[in-house]
Amino acid sequence: MEQYSRQFIEELAKHIDPVITDYFTQKHNLLNFTAATMAELIDETLMEYLEGKTSREDLIPIINKIKKSRLQKRARWYKAYINDIDTINIEDPKHPLSNVINMARTMPVDEYSKIFGNMDIDEIILDKKEAATIWKNNSNSLLIDFPGLSSFTNNSIYNSLKNDLMISAWKYIESELAGNIDSYLRMFPADLLEKPLFSPSSFTLMMETASNNLLKEIITDDEGQELLEVTVNNGKLTPPKSMDTNDLKLVNAFISNINIQEFSREKSVVVDLNTLGKEVVDYHVGKNVINKISNSCRKLVEYNFSYEEEGSKMYFNLFDNIAIKEDAERPYAIAQFGEILSNAIIQKKLISITSASYDVLQNNLSRIICYAMKREQIANQETRSSEYSYTYFQKIVRFKLKNKKKNLQLIQESLQEFVDNHIAIDKFELKNGVFIIQFLPLSDAEIEDLNFDTTKLLG
């Protein structure tokens, strides 16, 4: 059974309703809960309810079932609680309020008035019944806030806490990850890290006509070395635009919505346009956003690449084809992955950065180099330091201008954003045109997720 990412669990812990977190902290020793920490509680709850599943299509039916049984449970608890208050003698220890009433009767007057004011015993009982009614009528109220909870067994209380936790976790998964746990990690194929496929902002490419309907451009580094050849077959000879960070986000979105069992056979993924739109933009997914996605999809299919490797020419494209079905009840896209991309996914040759870290990055250059910086952080854990030339960054990013001075400034601004947000990089300096970068140590959660040994770390 699949385990959930430790980094995901740690991030999720920050978004759980604080009432749940406080309750767990106060009660876990007192009531002998099996989980000793919040991370353990989240892990246990996710595995118990979601069984390692991650995709939205798998999770929605599970969550709907939990919500339905939760409503029934609330109604059942309320009915039994009110019935017991009304029918059991107040002197009977089984009465839900016997402890409260006995305590009230033996309290000093000043303490009594502090807690109960001017209420008599009958009014206290009425007040408790009203509190239960308010609890039942508020669909957002927690099971652990049920007025009669203290009469339950420790095990029932623990299960109620986990049920509350699951609902709270789902709010984060739905709002921040579009209901897809896999989108917690943004992934990119390691083999394509040093290929300048994407630029921080879109610009018109200076292409030559190679043949009928085919446009070509050769991208070189500062030293004149060929990095990548781009050909575009768009059926018309209007100069195309460079692929930018929105196109990269779309690649991430297609990868994170893959069901790996099906993907191994089909090499394709079906994603509804709403989900894609939320991955690319943070605002409402309307007609403009769908047009933006269509344009990106066209680029991802029409652009072909080649590069020299060990004396031979390597040709690749990111996607063989992408079909957009706008007339469906829920409009969707079907993306057929190219060979390099599909092999990287199946063989798990992917570099990942958490969505939480990625979303903090506002600089478009940072959003392109973040995968390379994460790879370098992992590879340099022993020394925590390495040097990078300007041409190294030219291999990763498609710069709009050939101006080295301006581009070095852009790289500095980007690296500073990593430092300011404590992502991968601790500090850096630019010396004689070379960036000396000090990396942060990996967190325990990152190490656990990577599950690497020394050979992987150095490889």
C-alpha cells in the first residue's frame, strides 16, 4: 500500500483546524491515543480512510461516503443524548449530565455563580440541551465538540478525532491541491533539466524557414556551443512564441494527474480543464483561461527539439498530441506523452519540489530553475557547496536577451528569492562570473521521501 509523502504530511499539519491540533495535544496521553505526534495522527488517519489513494477521482467517492456517515452519526448522537437527558433519572450515573449536576450541587456559591450564573439545575439541563441543538444544526461543528463526548469510550473519542481530522485535511487538499494529493509535488524529468525549453516570459522566436511549414532555431550558449535546436511545425510561417512558465506549469499539471498503473500502458492522461486551469492560474477558470490552456497545449505538441549527445543527434518532443474536449459535460484534455517524458515518469527519473515551496516563488526565472536547484541541493549534501558558471544557467533557461550582464543580474535576483524563502539555497555569491552556492541541509522529511542511500545521493 502506498505511503504518503512525509513532506505532504508536515505541510498538511500546518493547515489542520487548530481546535483539532489543540485537542490532540491535550488529550493524547490522557486518553491513550496510539499516535504520539500530530504527524503520526495524520499518517494513521490518511491511511485508514484513504488507503494510500491520491487522485481526485479516487478520493471524491471516499470523502462523500465519510460526509454522509458523519451526518448520520451526528443525528444519531444528538437523538440519543437528548433522549437520555429526558428519560433517565438525574440521580442515575448513566444520565449524560449526572457529573455536571453533581459537581454543581457540591460547588461553593461563588464558584457556582462564576460557571453557571443565576441558573438553577433545571435551567442548566435546558442550557446543555440547547448547546447540543446548536452543535447539531451547525454542519461545520466538530465531532470532538459534541457535548456528550466525555461519556464515550477512549476508542470512540479517538475515532471521532480522526474523522474530524480527515474532514479538515480534505479542505486543504480540495482548496490548495484541487483534490489531487499528487499535485503536492511538482515534478520535472531529470534528463531535461539542462535543456533551455522555457523562458521566464514569452517572446517571439527568431526562427528561419527550414522547409515547408517548418521553422527552425538553434539556441547556443555564451561560448557559441549549440544547446538545443527547436523546430516548430504550426502549419503557418508566423513566428511562434517561446515556451514560458505557464507552459511549464501545464507540463507539471499533466504529470501530477497521472495514474501510474494506467499510464504505464497508455502513456496518456485525462485531466479536466478546471483542474488544469487551477494549476496554471489562481483565479476563476473562465473562457480566457481555457483559451490560454489551448494555446499552451498547442505549443507543447508543435514544438520539437534536438540536441547533440555523444556524437549523435537526439530528437524529442514533450507531447505527441493533446486533444481538448470542450463540449463534454466537464471539459477535459487528453495528453499523449512523448517518449522522453513518459520514460522519465515510468522510471521515476523525476526531480520534485513541493507545491508549497513552488507557490512561494514569484520570480518566473525561479520557477524554471527550481528543479535544477533542488537536484543540486540533493547532489551536494556532503559539501553543501558548488560552483555554477553563466553557461550552466543558459542550459536551463531560455533567456530573452543575449546580454550577459543583464542575465547575470536576473540570475542573482532569482537566487536571492530562494535564499529569502529558505528554499534549497542558504546563500550565494557571484565571483568572477561564477556563482558559488551554499545549499541548505535536507529536512528529515525530505530525506525520508527521497529514501536514498549514499550512491543515490552522489549519483
